Amino acid sequence: MTENKIALVTGANKGIGKEIARQLAEAGYQVLLGSRDLARGEEAAKDLPGTTAIQLTVTDPASVQAAADRIAAEFGRLDVLINNAAIIPEGDSGVADVGADALRAGFETNVVGLVAVTQALLPLLRKAEQARIVNLSSSLASLAIVGDPSSRMSTVRTVGYNATKAAVNMVTVMLANELRGTGILVNAADPGNCATDMGGWDAARTPAQGAAVAVHLATLLADGPTGTSYAEEGQLPW
């Protein structure tokens, strides 16, 4: 039964995050749409029955704590956390040219913010019967894939984004190890390059297609994997 399960999706007012929220709501979850701009979150929620906007800026500790406090007060637990909020930092490029500010901005949102949200909500996830944590990652985070000269991914010059997502993969593995035996499964999802603000509107995949793998991992049964990274085609190498 999913009708009483509570899910939070960060960065959910548009793009893949919004589609993840839509699919979870259609599956019967009560979905909280985390959004830096509450008005935009509320506008997105109008299109998505079964969802509610919640103000959440992952780089603002006060905002993160306020969101956690609201979820605790209204629901007393959290069944699913999907860490979707991320940026490609302005000025991101290859190692020879990237600026320190771009690297700092990417890590602040994509890694530090993700960990801060997870830490704040972990007590509520522990109160759920079988909670799920899904961290949005990328095949650009895979050392095996990017390290293969024959792979198209080896030509993408966004070291800030790639490195932050590689760090997200490590966070995923470590948290899965820490939570083994608790019933909480932790996995990373690669949505692929989708037609969004981040992926570019000429990308071949739709946000709905990209969202599907995250929704699959969010709804795993008790015997599902943990500490892995998945794309539509299956498990990815680290």
C-alpha cells in the first residue's frame, strides 16, 4: 500500500524532479515538492494532484531544518527522500580551465546540500517501515565510463558537475553501508540526458523517461538492491 506513504523530492518544481513527483503521486504517494521558490513550487503543485509544495533551499541550513520540522509536525515520518536538486555551475569546463568558484558552487549544492538534507531527514526516514533514499547521479560520474576513450562521455568537459556526481556516488555507497540492516535502501539514479533546463531542450529523452529510474528505486521492495547506481539500461559501473 502506498496511499499513506510520504515522499519528498528536492528541486521538484520543474524538469525531472517534477516528473518524479508526478509519477510518485500517480502511484499513490503523498508527495512534497521541494522548491527554492515557494511560489514556483505551489504553481507546479497545481498541475500535480497529490502533491504539496514545501520551501526548501538545500544550501540554506535554516531552510533545510524548517522543512524537516514541518514534515515531522505534519506526518511524523518520511518514507522516500529523492535528492534531485543540483546545478551545473556557471563556468564549468575542463580541468585546465575551470575556475575555483565554479567548483565550490557545484559542491555546495550537489554534495554539501544533499548531505545536509539527508542528515536532517534521516531521523524521519528511520521512523518509516521501509524507507528509500534515491540520489540523482549521472553516467558522467562513472570513472569506468568517462575513463573509456571510446565513450561519448569521455568528451564532456564539465569537471565540476562530473566530480560532484562522483562524490554523490560515494555518499550513496557509504550511506548504504551505514544503513544496512535498517530496512532503508539507498541508491543512485542516472536519468540520462533529458530535455530540461540543465540537459538542453534538444535532448532526445523526455523528463518523464528520465524520472522513471528514480521512481523505480524509490519503490523497491524489501529485497531490492542498496548501494548501487542504476540507469534505464540497468546497473552502472562506478
